[in-house]
Amino acid sequence: MLVQNISVNDVLVEQSLFSLKGFLFESKSLETSLEDSFKQLGILHPVILYKDKDGMFHLIDGRKRINFARQNQVQTVSANVLTEATPVTDIITLVLCDKRLEIEQSIMNKIRFICFALYLKAPEAWILNFLCIQFSFKPYSEFLRDCERMNELPVELKSFCHEKKYSLKQILNLTSYPKDILLQLMAWKPILQLTASTLDEIASNLKDHLSAQNKTINDFLDGPDVQEMIRSSLGPRDRTERLRQFIYTKRFPTLSETNARMQKTVEGLKLPQALSINWDRTLENKNVDIVVHVQDSKKLTGLLSTLNSDEMKKAVEGILDEL
């Protein structure tokens, strides 16, 4: 490996073939400590560059050192220069060793790094047999194509997946939703309390509702009920719950109406807190659970009387008929 003094102005950083911009969510926690180190000790370690056939120097490792040099009028840096004969797999391995901690922060970062290797035209067999093993992936026949699909998700959503530590299965599932729905959910992110499960539920039900009604996301947004919820003074948690229920009702109108009728029947009984009636709200199982909570044996007689009342029997029969 040839070590040279290279003018910092001759180094391609963001335009480098090996720039991870767009392929990795990087941590900024070390920025300040590294800058302090450079100020106290100078740039101790050479950067690593790749010299292409046209004589252009592409940065592989040392972005912070180059940026520090430029900001402080340092004209040249010591650099290890790789020639164009260097296999791309060796360069990717160098980047992996340098960025491993950040790459392994999330499944999303691992997927994006695989797409980085694909972008550099690394042999797919090497990616499958080396990179995937490094990341503990068990690839299948279409794994690399799925990685490309996952990397095509909106940037805001990829960042959300990185932040929330989404699993491979969860990220792949997001690729089944229309992009306009995913973008809208990200636009709502500041005013909603989104988790992995709530985002998936809202996206799924909204997709099915719009498809069934042959409507667009803009049609949905134009609805007065939706506008009222979004502009309300509710906190993120309450707004999220209202939106979830609203979309669920739109997606399953018959199911929602049936559950509402049964809920009204139960509320009409005015049961004591020690008694509760529950059923499968998907209406798939014809079963009613009646739960008695006893903390005082003196109240048991009254509870049993309520259970044996004609009103209770009629209500349970009505719920079972609905189911």
C-alpha cells in the first residue's frame, strides 16, 4: 500500500465512489471528541484513498480527518493509496471494519450496507456468503432483491426503522404498503405516538380501506373527520388512538357496527365493577367470557343474583346471536 502526501483539495469526499452517504445512518456521538483530539494531537493516522484510472482520489476512510484539515487550512494529509487493481471486496471489507459498530446498530443499517456493496457491483455470491454471514442473516433466493426493495423505502421511514430497531421481517413487511401511505404516516409522525405495531396496523387498515373504496390518500385526508382529528388539541397518544379506531371502523364497518351493538347491550346492563363480559371482537369465535372479580365474600350473593337475572341471560343470548 503506497503512502503519499495528498492535497486535501484533491480528495473526493461526498463524491467518492465509497461514500456511505445514503447508505448508513451514522452516529454523531464521537464528532466532538475526535475534533478535540485533532486539535490537541493533530492528524496522527493516514487516511485511506482509492486512485482511479483517471488519477482521481476517492476517500475510503478518514472523512472527519479530511474535514478537519480543510477547516483548519491544513494543505496536505498523509494517505494510504490503493490502486485500481484493488478488488472491490477488499475495499468493502475495509469499510466494514471501520464502520462495524455503526453498521450493527440496526438491521436497517445492515440492509443498507448490503445495498452499498451491490451499488459497488461486488459479486452477489460474495455478498451472500460473506457479508450476510457477518450480519447473521440467513439469505434466501430473493434476499438481495428484497434488500434493494427495503432500501427504496422513504428515507424518513428508513430512519424510523433504524431508530426503533425494526426486525428484518418488520422492514420487509413495510414494502408491501403504497409509498403515499408510508409518506403520510411519516408526515404525521410529529403529532402521533407511533410504534412499530401501531404504524403497521394503521398502514395495513388504511391500505385495505382505500383499495376497497377505490380512493386515494388525498380523498381520505380531505374528509372532515380526519381533519378534525389531526387539528385537534389532543395529545399524540389520544390522537393516535382515535385515528386507529377511525381507520379500523372504516376498514371493518360491519365488524365495528356489530361490536358497537354488543357493547351497547353490555353498557345497558349497568354491571357492577366486579362483573365483566368479554367476547372475541374479531367475531371469529362464538364465545362469551363472563368474569367475576371477588374481593369480598359478602358481595358474592349479590353478584350471583345479577348473573342469574333475566336481563343478564337475555344480554348473553343477544351477544351469542350476534356472534
